[in-house]
Amino acid sequence: LKLFYSPGACSLAPHIALEEAGIRFQLESVGLKSKRTESGADFTAINPKGYVPALVLDSGEMVTENLAVLDWVATQSPSLGLQGPLGHTRLLETLAYLSTEVHKSFKPLFVERNDYETARARWTVAQRLELLAYGRLGPYLFGPRPSVADCYLFVMLLWTMRFGIAIPDAFLVLRGSMVNRPAVQKAMAREGLRVPLVEGTFQKRMGVA
Ligand SMILES: N[C@@H](CCC(=O)N[C@@H](CS)C(=O)NCC(=O)O)C(=O)O
């Protein structure tokens, strides 16, 4: 099993999830601009989409798209999924929201568009996180245990620190709970990222999203 990733990018979500699952895997970093992997390979020849995450299974088949990669991890390690008749549906619902509504809303911030687009993106991210937080009991999205959706949300909550976007109190708790998890600390250290200790003091080496 091999995960292609870039430090601090959205691929940190499956990286954390794989650590949480206790699955053995290899990592290979990708330069998102150069499209070269750390071993010098042309990443677009491996994944024509040219973006991370890309997970190569032991069978040699490749899975891309965070939603699918995270769902795959949850099928390997059901404690990272959601139980009950609607469990899988709720997981996909949340992963889809994170991917298409939250993650995508960050894009103008990473490409440094004009002030208007940047301000609008910040507002959109904040508003979508408010909607997601509404009615959550915590500490994680679905209660006392983290799911793969929390891994994805956590990466977005690191990005809000980077861009100084205020987040709901429930997500301050969630981010703090995630930061204390050994799997999160291991994955962040492996990606060369400093684990935030105090709100607002996050020194990052983030990839471009
Ligand atoms: N649709 C993809 C998007 C993944 C994505 O945006 N990856 C970013 C890093 S967070 C990336 O690799 N960007 C470089 C590029 O698109 O060239 C997913 O949901 O997994």
C-alpha cells in the first residue's frame, strides 16, 4: 500500500486515517507544482489527475479522490466509519460536503486571487463550517470517536489557522482533540508539519492546494 501525498495538503487526511487504522503503508511525497515524486518519477504518469491523494493498493489498483480513499480506509477499519442502518450514507454525506463545499471553497485562498475573491472565500468557508458544526455534541463530528470524516475536517481546520478564519467553538474542541491523538502527531511529524499547541501559533509548512 502506498500513499502519494504532499505535506499539509488534503492528503494529510488519509495519512492520518491510515495511521489511525493501524494499516501498514508506504509514503511518497509529490511536488504539486513540479509533478515529480520524491523518487524522481513523473507523477502524472502514475496519476493522470496530477493531484494528491492517490492510494496504490497492494493489488496495484489506484484509488484517488479523498472521499473514496477515506471511505476505503473506513471499510478496512470499521471503527473509523459509522455504524447503524444509515451509517455509511451519513459518512458519505459528510465526506461529500467536506470535499465539494468546504475543501473547494478554500481554493481561491491557495491561488491568491484578488481581495474580493479572497474575502468571499473566507466568508464561504466560515459559513459552511458553521452549518457543519450546528447541533454537534462533540468532541468529534459523530460523538466520542473520530471517523475518517474527522481526519478530513481536521486538515481543513489547520487551513483555517493558516488563513486566520474563525471557526465554531465545537471545532476548536475537535481540532484540539485531534491534535492530541498519537496518529495525528505521527502523521504531521512525518510530513514535517509542526503540531499546533496554542490557538493561532501554528507554524506551518503547508503544501499548495
Ligand atoms: N478532487 C480531489 C482534489 C484533491 C486536491 O485538491 N488536491 C490538492 C492538494 S489539497 C492538489 O494535489 N493540488 C495540486 C493540483 O491540483 O495540481 C479530491 O477530492 O481528492
